[in-house]
Amino acid sequence: MGGEKLIGKNIKNDVYVKFNKHQFEQGIKVSGVASKAGKPLSNKKIKMVAISENEYATYTCVTNAKGEFTIENFNNVGETKINFNEITSDGKSNEIDVVINTINTKEKASTNF
């Protein structure tokens, strides 16, 4: 499944997604809404784990009051298995539901150095 096909879909853990090559310096911006038991996951730390052929990466962010989140600079390429979890205050991980709203690959890295 291509990354753009995830938009508006409820993501279950261990889904495989194929991401095209992108501009490494900037990566991909992924945004969506996190929920648990049908309710928005408000102001919570979440983690996305991404495993592709030769890469393992984790991305963390904090949801807003509506459960919305943005992960900046996602850099995995090719078929990638992704999982989303809530990170509790005691450091435990709980499965959550995620609906992806956007996957932005069109941003250009700055050429001002």
C-alpha cells in the first residue's frame, strides 16, 4: 500500500506501507488524529515505530486537545511496517488507533546555508 493511500484510513498496527524516495534533508511530514476507545487522545505523547528493509526508526510527538499530531522528517523509504502507540507517564506503551490526514512530500529543503 502506498503512503498516500493511508489518508483518511484507520491505521492498525503492523500495516506495511511503501514510501517513495524523498528529499532526505527534509523528509516527509505525516499528520493525523490519534484516538483510543473511539475518543481523541488529547495532549498525549505518541510514538510511531517504522521498520523498513535496512532501517528501524522511532518518531515521537505530542497530540493537541483534539488528538491531532504531526510527525516531522519521516525518512524511511520503501516498504515500511508502522506501529503507533501512546507513551504513558510511567513509560509504558499502549496501542492506539490513528487516522492519517496528510502525507506531505512536496516541501523543499532550504538552500540557505
